[in-house]
Amino acid sequence: MTSIIDDLTGIVSGAFEDCGYDRDLGAVSVSDRLDLCQFQCNGAFSGAKQYKKAPFMIADEVVQKISKNEIFKSVEMVKPGFINITLKDEVLLKKAKEIAGDINLGIPQAEKSETIVLDYGGPNVAKPLHIGHLRSAIIGESLKRIARAMGNKVISDVHLGDWGLQIGLVIAELSERNPDWVCFSSDFDPDKDKVNPIDVDELNEIYPFASQKSKSDEAFKEKARAVTAELQSGHKGYIAVWKEIMRVSVRDLKENYKRLYVDFDLWYGESDANEYVDELIEILNKKGLMYESDGAMVVDVEEETDKAPIPPVIVKKSDNSNIYATTDLATIIQREKDFSPDRIWYVVDKRQGLHLTQVFRCARKAGIVPDSTELAHLAIGTMNGKDGKPYKTRDGGVMRLSDLINTVVEAAYEKMSDENFDTKEEKRDAAQKVAVAAVKFGDLSNHIQKDYIFDIDKFLSFEGKTGTYLIYTVTRINSILRNLGVNNDGQVLFSGIYSDIERELLLNIILSGEAFKHALSERAPSVICDNAYRLASLFSTFYHDNHIMGETDKNKQSGWISLCILVRKLLIRHLDVLGIKAVERM
Ligand code: ARG
């Protein structure tokens, strides 16, 4: 289906053209003065310069052309040259009905579906998933769902940090603790020998320990470096322990992501790019881009217009080990081969801006993706505690994601009253969903680049712009429909508009597709949050002002019920692209 904005733009553009002006002047947008009109076109102002004519004269001619069109309740020129448009109620109702019957609920579909590789999450194997990876997961998951809802093909890749020094540290420490393990003996044979199992709790404990140790123990640090380089060159024993570390760690990660309704199509890691490293180096060599500097191989990536110096990117270290930039570059080769994407988006902490700038520039110079492929760092801000500093546990440590989720689930559980639930399990299930809604909406309602303060009490409030309020609104609609014995999926039938608030609500329903459009073009899930909140608040006012249950005029009542059904569906759709699940009651 077409959007109302497209319909109106078509009509007004046609009128500009009929009057001898450029069609493109006819773009219609939502009015920024809803008290005056619903839509507006400001094209006459640009036309005035082009045609050396007063804007009001142009606007007047255009209005004359369309004033007879029966969809308008009013269309008028307002000096100095605005075109103000208000639609007849029946047009709003017809469009709302169309939306209710559309499988995409009026969400505009891409004319040409794009392939987008979305790199988000980026947890590091062998380190517990911590809240630093939370934002990336929440935002990436939402962008994936928004882009898909609009008809694009999105491939999500967790891009595990599974190949760096942290693995070397863990393996080095394991070898000191367990020198007798067969994988550490020189005659280890992966086809015959069994690898000793690793326990997830030990894995969680071992990395911080080894990392600390490497700070004071130079020899250990060297050993970890050597292990990393040997692992990357295919040392059989180390590969075997590494596989065991991966098995345990990935299982744990998957469980955590699942609790957040975050999932990935690809569970690739930096290690999967290893087989493309030779090709990368060959390309860089052939193009003469790589040279030696301080024992490392580097590529210049600075540009004349740089305001701050951008250092060369290091692609090989002196011990021949690959580093972060190498794997990111090799991964681009891999992604290009596998998917030839139109875009590769990295939902990564803004503090990694320099790294990704270097990687993207090097990729362009090397020509490993076509010029038309977008490489974008969707930089994300920091989640802070109430003290305005990066969120920490009480004792100042890095909080594990599972602990954070547990805390919020507990708080949500405490907040809801038992009587709304038949069983404890039902309440538990609702608490889990409310907690995710609270955390995710608290995050996504901020622009992705902005730092924000993590405030559980605020996020769990039933009032104000929170995920809790939104799913609470859905449960209120559920209860109305339940009490009236109406199917959630019932027919949508409108007979008229009976109050201003209904008109405003309908207008917002009709314009929801625009929110999706903006959310994707600006890569901003916050636009979806704003729209969902607007719908929910308008619905609350509508519900407060009208007594749906007791209404005796059956036409009116069925129109209002239709509004409930449609708002509910739309809210759930908004929540779905935010990665939030609604609940039946709370
Ligand atoms: N593993 C990295 C870290 O924890 C994040 C990875 C981000 N993605 C990427 N393609 N570089 O810092």
C-alpha cells in the first residue's frame, strides 16, 4: 500500500506540474502546526526563487488546481505562501482500515531490497559478556528488525572476539595450571587425543586472573603473546584447547543473548577471517600499499582533509601475529565474497572510531569492496551509572550481563502484584519480558550516539516514556478486549470519528509508516520509540475520555473497539522491531 504522504505528494506535485512548475516542489509533509492543519507543502517558497514570483501567487495557483479534490476537508494558501491541507475524516478512516488489512501494517516496503551485513554484539570469547556489549546487542538487534520490516535482507553477525591476545592469555594460564594436559604435550594428536574439558566458571575466572598477571609478570606476558602467534599459525594443541574454550564460551553467550531476545544469523568470529588474511596481504602488496615501520607492516590511511592525525593502520606485527585491524579487513573480504552486501554496518562503541576509520580507509584503498558498498560505523555512546561514569558494579567492577538482567527481572517481579497472575510461572515470565522491555527501551529511546544513565527505577516506571508503560498500555487494551469478549484479531470497522483525540490518534496511526522510514534512514531506533510512545499516550487520553465498555451507540462502540484492535497491533509491531515482547497481563 502507498503511504498517505506519498498519495498527497502525488496530488500536489501533479498540480505544480499542471501549473507549469517543477513537480519536485510538491513534496508534502506532516504539519508542524497540527492545530492549523494536518499536512503542509512549502514548495512555493523554493519555487519563488526559481520562477521569480511571489510564493503566495504560486501557492494560490496550485491550491486552485486541487481545491475540488474530494479527499480534502480544506486546502488553502496561507501567506506568505504555505499550502495547508486537512483531510476529510472518511479519508483518514479509509487509510486506517487499509493499514489494518495490510500484512505490513502500512510499514513502507523498500523498492529495491538491499543486502545489509550487520555486525553487532562483538563479545569476546573467554571473557564474560559484560554490559559494554549490551548496547551494541540491543541497538543492532533493533536495526536488524527495522530494516527487515521494511523488506531488506539483513544478515546479522555476532563477530566474536575469538582470535586475539585474550585467548593467548587464557591458554597460557591454562598451560601453567595444567602442564600435564595432553594438548600441551609436543606429540599431541588431534585425531587421537581427547582434550580436557573446561568448566564455564573457571573460564570466567581465568581471564581476569591472567590479564592481571600479565601486567606484573613480563615473562608470562611474552608467553601469552607467543601462544597467540602460534595459535594463529595453526599450533595443533592450542587449536584444540581453543575449540574447547569456544564451545563452552559460545554456549554461555548464546544463553545470555537469548534472554535478551537477541539472535544472530552468523556466529562467526575473528578467527573465521583467518583464511582470508593471505589474500588481504597479497592485495595490499600488489597495490604497493604496505610498508615496514618499526618492525610492523603498515598502510597509510591519512587524508588531506583530516583535522586530527590518523596514524597508519598496522596489518602485521613483527611476530607475524594478526591484529584487530587485520581480522576486520579480512572479514570484509569474507563478507564481500559471501554476500556482496550493499552495506556493512558496524554497531560498535564510539571509542572504536579511529580503528574503524583506519579499517574502512584501508579497505577502500585496497578496493576489497566496490565503491558503492557503504561501510559505516554506527557509533554508540556509553551506558553510565547515576554518577555519570560508565556503569559499574557496587564494588567498581565490570558488571556481568547475566547479573544485570537478573537484578532487573527481580525488581520487575517485585513491582507487579500477584493478583494479576494465575500462577507464579506466569508472573515470572511476565517479569522477564517487562525487564527486557525496561532495559531495551531505556536504551533505545536515546539516540544511539548519546551516553545515557542506566536507571532501573525510572525504566520500570508504569508512567512516562518507558518500555514498561508501553507494554502496560498493551495489557490495558488486552483487558478491554477481554472484558468485551472481542478477539484481538477482530475485524476493523469504522463508522465515523467522534472526538478530536480520535482524529489525532488516527492521524498518528496513518503516519506510523513514516516513523519507520525515518528510523531506517537515520539508523535511529529512537524514532520508533518516540512514535510508539506518542501512540500509547494518545491512546491513553482517548481511553480516559471515552467510556468504551458502557457506550450504548453500537456503531460508535465498534469503531472504538476497532481503534483498540489497531492500536494494539501497531504497538506490538513497534515493540517487535525494538526487540521487546508484549505480555497478556501485568
Ligand atoms: N570484540 C570487540 C571488543 O569487544 C568488538 C568488536 C566490534 N566489531 C568489529 N567488527 N570490530 O572490543
